[in-house]
Amino acid sequence: MTTNQGAAPSSSQDPLGVLDKFRFYREEIKHEFDLITGRLNAYLSTQSFLVLAYAAAMNNTNPKSQHYFPLVFSTLLAIIGVLLSLQAIAGISAADKTIDHWNIKIGELVRSHQWLGDEYQSGRLRAKSMVVNEKVIDPFHAGGLSLPRYSPWIFGFTWILFWALAFKLQRI
């Protein structure tokens, strides 16, 4: 019996559980995508709150604290925003690296079992994927990682600009 050629074996002909491994790897990838989604939702919620607080602080019309409160409070919010962005970068990139790890495992599995590669490439196991450099690349999901990858960087730089804006407006 060779599992490297021909059609997919039945479960009784697959003593190594290749399909089970494949499904396990895909479930792990799905789990990591779910983690990224949860982390991104929590991150965006905190950023929304901080932006609203920043806008309220910059709209302070109290004559007694009009000059110092916006600068101090916006600086505090900017620091918190940058720290949360750094934390989000770490959490999201960890899950992203784990997805890469499982994609490499799938790539090795597909490469070592020709029938699995044929099933995979034909779309019966996963549509529109390809094996590149030992990794199974799923363009649909890979593109979906752009928002989680770049959002913390964008918000982090935005908080630095918000702080600079508050500082500049207080100097006028």
C-alpha cells in the first residue's frame, strides 16, 4: 500500500490518520483566526473608548483648566493608546506566527502524501490554496490578516500624532 499516489485512501487504508492530522491542523488554524478576531475586537473597542475620551478632553471649555487639562489628559491617553497598540501587536503577531507554523505542517503533510495534495489542490479539501515554500497559502485568509496586522501600528502612530497635536494646540 502506498499513500503517496492515486486516490484518497479510505479510513481503513489510512493507518497514519493523515486526514485526521490534516483536519486537526486546519482546526488549529481556525482556532488561531478566532483568537486574532477576538483580540482585534477587544483592541478596537478600547481604541474607540480612548478616541472618544481624547475628543472630550480636547473640547474642554472650562476656563480654569482649559490650558493644562487637555495637554495632561491627552498625553495620558496617548501613552495608554501606544501601550495598548504594542500589546496588540504582540498578541496578534503571536497568533499569526502560530498560523504560519500550522500552515507549514499542512504543507509538509500535503507534500509527503501526493493524494492529499491532489485533493487539496482540486478544492475537495480546501478551495484556492497553493503550496509555496513548504507553506499552504490560502490567499483569502492571508488577505484577511492585513487588518489585524496593521491596525495596531496605525493606531499607535495615530496616538503619537494626537499627542503632538494636543501639545501644538496648547502652545498656540
